[in-house]
Amino acid sequence: MEFFDTPEQEALRDALRSFTRKHATPERVRAAMASQTGIDEAAWKSLSNDLGLLGLAVPESVGGAGAGFAEVTVAVEELGRVLLPSPYASSALVVLLLAESVAPLAEELLPGLADGSLVGAPAWHADLSVGADGSLTGTAGNVVDGAAADVFLIAMGRDLLAVRASAVTVTPQPTLDQTRPQASLRLDAAPAVRVGESARALALHRVLTAAECLAGAEHCLDVTVGYLKTREQFGRPIGSFQALKHRCADLAVEVAAARSAVRAAVWTAALPEHAHPEQARPEVSLAALAPLAALVASRTFTRVTGEMIQLHGGIGFTWEHEAHLYFKRAKSSQLLLGSDTALRAEIGRVAGLLR
Amino acid sequence: MSVPDAEAFRAEVRDWLATNLTGEFATLVGRGGPGREHEFVEERIAWERRLGEGGWIGLGWSEEDGGRGLPWSHQVIFYEEYARAGAPGRAGHVGEQLLGPTLIMFGSSEQKQRYLPGILSGAEMWCQGYSEPGAGSDLAAVKTRAELRDGQWHVDGQKVWTSLAQFADWCFVLARTDAAAERHHGLSYLLVPMRQPGVDVRPIVQLTGTSEFNEVFFDDVRAAAQDIVGAPGDGWQVAMGTLAVERGVSTFGQQMGFRQEFEAVLAAAHANGAIDDPQLAARLVEAWIGLQVMHWTALATLGARLGAGPGNAPGTEANVAKLMWASWHRDLGELAVDVGGPEATLTGPDYDLTDAQRLFLFTRSDTIYGGSNEIQRNVIAERLLGLPREAR
């Protein structure tokens, strides 16, 4: 099992960190938050064109980099770590799924998605019915990056369907987490094409979101610990007080647990679907690991960001400080992934623990 | 010796256990684990000798040191299969897991020649003389004294929480040899024979009603002049080396045991209907999640030390892992009796505890021994996160 970056992944991570240092400055993030689209267009263009980040998972034969799920995870982590306002995570997931698809539509859309001229977004919270001609009618809410999307992926039963945005009425929604826009959709007999399996899509979505949560939690713990080392009260750094140290230690253990869960899920998700029998096979299936990673990582992210505010004291409660951005991202991710109760029940069922 | 194929090795371990965990040893299945260290000790010592004959002790030690030089992946396989077979808790683990690696790291070649074979054959049992009534988390406060007179060390003092002391042939003792030195200085690491006048072992009755641990009193007890590991005054460094190796590859056997305990609790919940209580069901799923997380954390920790021998001690990831498993295990203990319900309030005659009750009670020690949760948090905060030391 690979728990650590390969040299290629490490190089990618380094490149992304220099990219985000340049683009994801607090000023740029704030400006994008206040903008109409909620996206940093310059950063989006640069990561699509200069870095070719969206083509990571696209086969080389179609003009992509031919990398895999683990590399996309690295990108999602590094962009999520700084809350870079872009539809990368949504669109990269769509690219991953369409790259696995044999549908002609996938082939048609991939080049545009891979160079960033098209944007894709999954719509998980949908209330739709299928017409006799296979078209979809109804609504979908909480579609992350919905306003930017040219194509939507929608789960209907076991099928994953693709719908072009041109056939959908898209309404942007104001969001609690202003670094990640959402929209609602209205479909009226919108043509839909089957491009894959909904279970695979949901699993990959959860793992990517879990990875993003992990990176956010790591960042917030780092920032908090750094603050405790420098902030002085009672004549000494407050990080020397055991009450605060122990809380940080507990957070560090939680983050380590989340890291283990995410790494295992990424490793399993990145295995070829029909792995060669001699290849290492996971003891626990992706069907259990994906909700597990989502549950553990989003819970950890939420807890770390709450503690981040508390341990920073008054400054952590200000609009100016970055803590609230992560706090809101964490809770939004957790709520969008589904309740702890539902995820636990699913894990229990898949792992055969519950009747 | 070449490294055998992993699956062939697994089969070899399985076959050997199936063949040998029979006859006089059949009664040992499931005995002597955590909370049951007091059970069948004599028989388990005989079992250690059988393991030694089979070449199953010191798997990771180099061949030069008498071991088999197997990589950690094979050691994991051994521990997994050992636990899967329900083979008994290791009476020899103090020698194999603690003293042996310490001697390999710090011992002289004479000491290795003298003591490693006895560990590898299961012929000599060891116990650990670290903690004292006044030196628990603050180990550097040990008061046991040793003085070199007439070519011998004379040891006086009291140790506590010493597992299997009444069965041990030897004790490695952290003692103050320089009365003028303070704290971590002036301590020495001595190898003291247990079977001699002046050694008094008194079992401690724990809240389980059983006695795994002992108090050990030393009254002018002797050790040979050469039976000091490291130089006089270097005892602290040597002792810390032992503590670091304490949390090595045996983690996987421990986790296999955890998995079996979890399965038993889950089965009980299905049998008595507790699984239909949503809160208990949620806690069971969380316990299973914890098992997975600990497994991958252990893999990551060991992966980071790939190829590392017993001399390559783990860093703070060991403290993270300890805090994780100790808390998880304690929670499982509470879950076990909660699943049992009112039934779990009744014991057998003579305070004979059920497995669930034993788990519930004994796991209270997990968060205390081998560095309490609080000490682990201090270490994680200071060494992993780099937070400043507390003003003292």
C-alpha cells in the first residue's frame, strides 16, 4: 500500500504549492469571494492552461497527462488547503468519471473539460423523474460549482447520467461558505445520456472531498499551532500551557486518523477496476472506505476548525482572520456529504456489521 | 538465509501452530492475553520454549544476533497468524520485545552472547524494573540505588507494576548509581538475577480482582559488575531505547486481538438484540472504523520505517498510535458491557469475570501504562507539533 507520495506526486505537490503561494493570496481569495461568479478566473485559467491540471486524469491518447486518481487527489488537496476559489474539484471528478466512460458523449466532452474551456459538476441532491424518452424533469439543489458548469453528472438509481447545462435552468444560490459557490437546477425534459455507474461516481466524489477536508484540517492545525507558539499571555507563549497542548495533541491524533482513512481510500480507489489477481487487493472495499473516509475526514476538519477559532481567541472570531473560511468550508462539506448517522449506517451495512 | 515467500511463510506459521498448539498446549488457546496475564503462566513458559525450538522468537533480529533476519512484513504475518490461532499471551515478550532489542542496541558483545540465546530459546524469563511508587510518569525520579562494592552491584529499593516478576529469572533495573547526580543523570541499567535472597515479589491485586502486576523489593540484592548495559550513568538513554522499541511490529498481533474482541462484542450485540439500539449500533460501527484506521496507521508507521531493524526506533508516530489504540480499546470495553446490559452486572463464582467484564475493567490500564494518555499528549505536543515545554 502506498501511503506516501511517489516522486512524481511529490513533484506535482511542490509545483502546486508554488502555484498556490502565488495565486491563493488572502487578497485574491477575498476578491473572488466577493465576485459574481465566486471564481478566481485568472487562477482557473492558469491552472487549466499552464499547469494542465484538469488533463491529469485524461488518457494521453486524448491529449491528457495519463495520470491517475491519486494525482488528482494531490491537486484537490493542495487547492483545498488554500481554499483556491475554482471549480477544480468538481470538474476534475467529472473528468475522472468520463475518462472511465465508453459513452460517445464522454469522448466528445473530454478535450474541452481537459483544457478547462468546459466545466463539469456533479449534482447529488436531485429530485428528478425520467421520461419515456429518457429525459429528466425536476429539480436539483446544492450543486457545487453549478453556475460555472457546462455539463452535469446526475445519479439516477444505479446509473450516472450526463446532462448539458444548455438544457437546464441554473440559478446561483448565496452560500454560507463563500469560497465555494452553489446553484440550484431546474430540468424540464432535459436530454440525459448514461455515462457510467452512480456508485463509482459517489465513491470517488466522497474520497476527493475527504482528501480536501484532510488538507484543510492539516492547514488549520498548522496555523493554530504556529499561533500558540508566538502568542504570549501571562508572560509566556500560550502554547506552553498543558491545557492547550493536550487539545492540540488530540487534534493531531485525529488528523493522523483522517490521513490514514483518506490514504487507504485513495489507494483503493486508484486500483484498476479489474485488478490483476496478483496485485494487492484491498481487504476492505471502496464501498466501505469511501463513506468511512468522508465521515472521518469531514468530522476531523469540522472539529479542527472549531478549535482553531477557540484557540485563536478573539482574533479567530473576526472576518479578517482566515479561520471562519475554513470553519464554514468544513461544516458545508460535512453537511453536503450526508449526516454522520447516514454515513455510519451505510458503512455498517456495507461492512456487514448491521442487519 | 533467504527471505521466504510471504504466502509460503504464512502457511509455515499456520502449520506449525496447528501442529504444536495441541496436547499439553491445547488448553492455552485464548489464555494469557491482556487482562489474563495471570493465567497458566508455567504452561505458557513451557510454550515459550516450544516457540524457541521452532525458531519463532527473534524473527526480526539479525542472524548474527541469533534471529532469523526477517523483514517486518513477515513479522506482521507471524503476529497475525499467532493471534488468529488464539495462541496464548507471550510470557516471554519482555525478553524478546524489550530487553533483547535493548541489548542489541546498547549491549556489549559478551552481554549479547550471554543473554540473547536464553531469550531466543525461551529458557530465561525477564521482567522490567522501571516504575517505582514515586516514579511513574516521572520515571527519572527513581530512587532504587545500586553501588559497586567488592566487585558486585548492591541494589536496594522498590519497583512496581512489574509483570510476571514471580516467574522471571532476571530483571532489568533502572537504578541510581550516582547519588550526587540529578534526574536523568547518574542512573544505570543493571541486569539483576531474580532468584536470590533479598528479592521479594508481592502481587498487586488490581481492580479486576486478579494480579498481573507485582511490587518487587530489593534488599541488598547482587548483580555482577559486568551486568550493566551501557556505561554507568547512561541508564536513562538505555531505558528510553527500551521504551521506544516497546511499540514495534507486535502492534499487528495486538490489532488482530482487537479485531477478535470486536467480533465477539458484535456477535453478542446480534445475539441479544442490542444491535437494534441505534446508539449501540452507531458505537459498534465507530469501533469498526477505529479498527480500520489503526490498521492503516500501523501500516503507514511501519512503512515509514521499511527495513528498519530493532535498532531503528520509531518516532512520535508511536505516541500517536498508543494514544489511538489505548483510547479505542477503553471505549470497546465500555461498549462491551453496554451491549451486555443488566446481564453484564453478574459475574461467575469467585469474581470470575466474563470476557466483556474483563475488557471493561482491564482496559482502564491501557490508558495508563507504557506512558499514560497525558504523557503521550505531552510528547505529541512537544515533539510532533513543536509546542514549547511547560514552565516548571
